[in-house]
Amino acid sequence: MGTDEAPDGVILIRLSLFRRSRVAYRAGGGTHPAIAAFVAAARTAVSAAASPGGRAPEPRG
């Protein structure tokens, strides 16, 4: 949820978030350049979004 201002009487606090995501691929697929690039991009986006005040990077292209 995102908001600029809380309604009167409402206090918004940041809660910690823990999420574990896995990428499924066939045996040996983790070494494929496309799979490795996807995993790296997903980790970057998640870590950026999870940091205080962070946002996921804007998509390119």
C-alpha cells in the first residue's frame, strides 16, 4: 500500500517483511545465461524495494 498522507486518527508504521522466492528450472539450467540474468535482476529489484524508502528499478526498454 502506498499513500502520501494518512487519514485523521491513523498512524502508518513500517513493518519488517521477509519473503523467500525461488526460481524453478531443470537440472543444470541455473548456469544458463538467461536464467542467471533473471535471478540477478529479481534479487536486485527485491532488495531495492525492500530497503527503507526503496523502490523497484524502472523497467528498461
